[in-house]
Amino acid sequence: MIKNVIFDIGNVLVDFKWRELMEELGLPKALQPEFEKTVFGSHWWGELDHGVLEESQVLEKLREDNKEHLDEFNLIWEHRDKLVKPYPYAVSWIESLKNCGLKVYLLSNYPRDLFILHTECGCFPFLDKVDGKVVSGFVQMVKPNADIYERLMKEYGLEASECVFIDDRAENIEAARALGMKGIVFESYEQANAVLREYQ
């Protein structure tokens, strides 16, 4: 029996809209594939998620890797408060699950300082609706490693067999299933909610 729904945050509850932000700031579209590799999909962004290194240390490496487009990188970083935007369904989806008697948790790879900033900016209007959260940058663990899932379960006394995890990355869902959870690879709200209803 399912008692707990666990959500990833980025690209599930909020839109990670770095491409849109580049366009809003008037940066060349040709930079998108470049920055996808050297910034947002880079090893160093993963280090921000991990939270072992200080943000300033990682920023130094990111600026070094993007020295040919440093002005553009700095412009994006100055507007990093606008990197995410909550999806319209995020709050109501969580509220509907809570109204059904389910507990709702968050399990996300997210840089610590960015999480704090985005919380202050109102990007996470669902935070006060959830029953708990584990965010990678604060615990220095990242998905799909088993330890961060186990941290969530231990901290909130969850049984894996009673949990459904929703994430946009297949490898993170595979890791959850390996621990005994049910998992849904998020493609859209409609798709994920329909599968979730089958588990309820």
C-alpha cells in the first residue's frame, strides 16, 4: 500500500528554465548547446549539487571553463534567481495528494545556496505543503547514489515499499526501484499523475 509520494524538484515541480533565461537576457541562441555542456550539464554543476565544495570554489572553475563567454556566464549568474519557475500544477498536485491522506516528501539534487535563494524568491510555493525534504547540497549526497534515498527514509521513518518516487531522470528512478520503491519517470503532469493514480 502506498503511503508516501516523493518528488524530485527540478523539471518536475519547477521549470529549470536556463534556456528561456538566456533568451530573456538577449544572449545568442548558439550559446545554448555550449552552456549545456560547460555549465548546466557540466561536472562542476554536479559539484554544486553535491555541496562538498563551496559555491565560490565551483564558480571559479565554471568561469575558467567559460572564459571565452565570461560576460554571458556572469550575466546569467547575476540573474540566477530567475533560473527556475514553479509549474502551475505544483501546489494543487501536492494538496490533492495530501487530501487523499498521503504524505509528500521532496528528494532533490540541488545546490545549497541556489536552494536558499530560490526559496527566498518564492520559487517553491509548495515547500510548506510537504512533510519533509532531503536536498543534496545540504547533506552532501546526490542521486542516484543509494545513500541519499536511505537518508530520506531514515530521517522520516519511511518504508521503501510504501513509497512512490517521481523524477525526470530514469537513472534516479532505477535507483529508487533497486531500494524497493515504486518509481515514475516524469514526462508530464498528466502522464505521471495517471500512473500515480494506479498505485493509490
